[in-house]
Amino acid sequence: MGRIIAIANQKGGVGKTTTAINLSACLAEAGKKVLVIDLDPQGNTTSGLGIDKNTMTNTIYELILGECTVRESIHKTGIEHLMLIPSNVNLAGAEIELLGASNKEYIVKNEIDYVQEDFEFIIIDCPPSLNMLTINAMTTANTVLVPIQCEYYALEGLSQLIHTINLVQKRLNPDLILEGVVFTMYDARTNLSLQVVENVKNNLDTMIYKTIIPRNIRLAEAPSHGKPINLYDGKSAGAESYRLLAKEVIERKAV
Ligand SMILES: Nc1ncnc2c1ncn2[C@@H]1O[C@H](COP(=O)(O)OP(=O)(O)OP(=O)(O)O)[C@@H](O)[C@H]1O
Ligand SMILES: [Mg+2]
């Protein structure tokens, strides 16, 4: 059975998509069969993997509406072992359509159930909101991985996120656990990054990945080339850090 990890934080721009793309690609590089699900209408995971989101049909939107099957929604990325359920701006409308649906919290889960056995890891990129799409990610997932940007307001909103995870666990998905947090955009030249890491460690009673993702220009450039970091610049500090994170994630499988 594949392990399903939702990458969530309702704060915008903290590195969710960068982590979804590059963790998935590094898991695939390690030989794991990976499916990445883009659950954000911004479609940044889709375009970051070099797929033209605007011409795509059979995206997560059609899947949610029941207009295609889950297998039809799974697309090749051109990267070995890495498949994608893409997204685009149409998904923004699905939120409203979901509200009227019965079992609206489980639409994605009920579809992914059919293919979970085909993959070793399923990574879900969430939108920057605690909306019905994020709830669908959390009912589908086994664990939630929370990227935290090393900046002054890092802790803001985290208690709300943890509260939501606890609520979903209580009411909708009793097996859901908080996988842990991963620090992103760490800048070794500033004291602030270090202070944020220390502050979160002192205030958050949760697993923290040993791997810290540095601020690295190559990570910011890679999406415009439609490539994950390991293919764009495999020797960069960003590539090395996401490989280490993938290794840690694989090792945690036993937990
Ligand atoms: N480690 C990093 N080093 C340098 N730039 C980074 C790093 N991680 C992310 N970025 C850049 O920061 C911006 C925000 O990152 P990203 O899109 O991954 O965040 P997000 O949480 O998915 O955002 P949103 O909430 O809008 O979905 C992007 O321009 C990305 O290229
Ligand atoms: Mg994103």
C-alpha cells in the first residue's frame, strides 16, 4: 500500500509546491513509484514538472466532477517512476461544486483508493487555504507534512493548522497523523533563520525533519525550466537537501 503524504500549510509561499515537486522527484530518483497530485488551482506543481496546465484535460477537476476515471487522470511526467494528476485554474470552481456533493470530504479519497496499491508514495500538494480541497487531501492522506518557512511569522497560523489536522483526525480520518515539519528557505547568513528553527523546536511538540532546506536560487529557477531540482541542477545545494529529505521520508516508513 502506498503511503500518502499531504503537504499542507495554509500560509502562502512557504515552499509547499517546491517540496511536493522535489520530494516526489527525489523519491522517484531513489527508485520509488510515485504519484504526485496537484490539488491547487494555481497548478504550480503541474507546470513545475513541465506540463502545460492550460491544455490539459482529465485533470483533478474532471476527476472530482466524475467526468473521467482516476486512471485517466494519471499522466506521465517524462520522469521515470513519477506520475502526476495535474491541476489548473478550473479547480477553483470545484470548491463550490463540492459543497453540494454528498460525501464531499471524501471525493478524492474514494478515487485514490482504486490506485493506492500501484504506488509506493502519493504526494499531495495543497492550496494555501484550509478549504474543502485541503480537507479532501487530509481525508486521503496517511500523514501531513508541514513546510515551515524560516521567517519571522513562521509560527503564525500553525496552531490553526494543527487544530484542523486534529479535527479531521477526530471526525473524518482517524488514521491521519502529523508526519512532521520541514524547514524551508533557510538562510545560513542570517541569525533569523536560526532563531526561527530554535523557536519552532521549543514551541512545537512534533517531529522535525533533520534535513533543513536552504534558500537556494536553483530551486527558485527550476520551475521555469519545467524540471525538478535533481534534473535541473543535480549537484546544487537544493538538490542535495531534497535527496536527504527523501531519504529521511523513506526511512520513516517503518514508523
Ligand atoms: N528553498 C528555496 N530556495 C529559494 N527559493 C525557494 C525555495 N523554496 C521555495 N522557493 C521559492 O519561493 C516561492 C514560493 O514557494 P512555493 O511555490 O513552493 O510555495 P507554496 O507554499 O507552494 O506557495 P503557495 O502557498 O502559493 O502554493 C517560489 O517562487 C519558489 O520558487
Ligand atoms: Mg503551492
